Amino acid sequence: MKKIVFPLIALLLPAAMLTAAVLLWRPWATPEPAPPVQIALVQLTTVDAQTVAGFKAAMAAAGYRDGERIRYLDEGPAGSIDRLDAIIQTHLRARPDLFMVSSTPATQAVQRMTRESGIPVVFAPVNDPLGAGIVDNLKHPGGQITGVRLPTGDDLRLHWLREIAPRARRVLVPYTPEDNSARATLTLIRAAAPGLGVELLAQPLRGASQIIAALAALPADVDAIFLPRDSSIESHIELFVEFALRRRLPLSAPSLIQVEAGALFSYGFVHGEIGQQAAHLAEQIIKGVSPGDLPVQMAENVLSLNLATARRIGIDIPDAMLLQAERIVRE
């Protein structure tokens, strides 16, 4: 019997060892790569393109390249506030992991439509998230939303306008009445205007046709144009630049990209840098941090000047402004 059993054991041992090796090697020994994180982009106007570009560049630098570890859902700029809901609904059907939103009206719409789902939201930027009812606390926003806010500074920008153009007494301020960001600008500059000897001609305008009509009918005694932090108004910068150059009026805008487009000056934000700040928040959320535990970050104000525009409208920029300017457009 021993002579029979021994060969059977000898034959069975290699088979058992082979079976064990097969059992040890399973597909889950080399885990499948995680599906890409889906980020839904919501933009109100084309003004937000540089913010999104800054966001994508910073995410790529952190290792989240489009099509690899991350996938962007992008329907393009809404163009108007009344088209936001349809775009957001399209994104919701794709079940995104996170929303990245530009502008105050877009952020309010996304927050309203994602409140029940709890999908994380990063805004970049919002002018006044407290005043717009987006968060209750900047250090501990709670809930599903955080982002980048703008520092105050439009009152100081109105002061800079008087420094550049001391004779500017009547100032046109076009704005979108439905935009909380624009209304926040108006509140600041209305408080500052009397002390500066400025009369504000605040005019609600919607769309290119109303802007063109308002500029054509602008009284001859209007001395300057002051654009609020208002994405819809900013998206028509070419209309304001063309008119200001023709009438030789100083045009003040909220951000660097309008100065690059021909506005005389801005004291405000840089879109690409705000997008980078938003990316740092998004990266933490992707890694598991709750948006409500991430303090709302603040962007920086930058003084930007367009010397080519100054020459065309016959204005000498004061030395004090030249020394403080961080961005200067010369051509």
C-alpha cells in the first residue's frame, strides 16, 4: 500500500501548489484604476473663460489631467441668467462629483439646484458670498459649498478714477439688476461718491441692444464710465471700449482682462489666478475634505493700467498710480 500511496501524494502535491498559486493570483491583486473624477463647469459668460483656464491648468499641475484622472463636463457659457438652470440640469443628469462655478448668479443657481443632492460646489469668484446668501460664515461655510470671494475695492477704484480724471463728475454705471454682485458694487460706490464729488448715473441694462442704445443716448456731460463686478456687463467690454475711445472717456473696469481689451484701468482681480485658487480647494475636496470645512478664500486686488488707451484719450496717468500698478499694458 505504501508503494501505491506515495506516488499519489507526489502527484497531488504539485497540483495543490498550482491551485494555490492560481488562487493567489486574482484580478483584484492589481486593482482597476479609479474612474475619472467628473467636474461640471458652469459659466455665466465668456468673461469666465480665463478663470476656467486657470482652474484646469492648476488641476493638471496637480496630476489631474483632462481625460485621465479627471473629466470636465462643459456646456459653455450660459450667456444669460435665464439659461443657467437648463445647463445645470444637463450636468446633473451626468451625476458629476463636483461643480466648479463662475459668477454670483451661476453660483446661486447651482446651489439652489444641488442642495438636496449634496454635490460639492466650488465658486470662483463671488463678489460677496455673505450678502448673496451663498454662505453664512466665511471661515466655516458648512454644507456643500466653498470657493473664492473678491475683496472689497470698488470704492477705492472710484477714488482712482477721480485721481486719473479730476474733472470726472458724472459717471455712467451700467449694471444687470438681477446680479447681486453688481448690486454690491453699487452699494459701495454710492456710499463713496458724495465724498468724491461724483454723481453716479446708474443704469440697468440687459444685453447688447440695450447697451448700444444707452450709449448712443448718453448725455454729453457724462465724464466717465465705471463698470461694476457684473459678468453680463463685462462680457460686452468691446462695446464700452469702442464708445469710450470715440468719446475720449476714461473707462474703469473690474479686472485685468478688460484692461487688456482696452479699458483705461482696473483695480480688481485676475481671472486666471482665481481659477488656480479654486483648483486648490477642488483638489482637497476630491481627496475627501468636506467643502463646509474649507474656509472661503479671498482673491487679491491688482491695479492695472493701459497706457496705450491713456495716450489715445489724452490722459496723463499720475506718477502715484504708475508706481503702484502691478500690471501695465503698453501697446
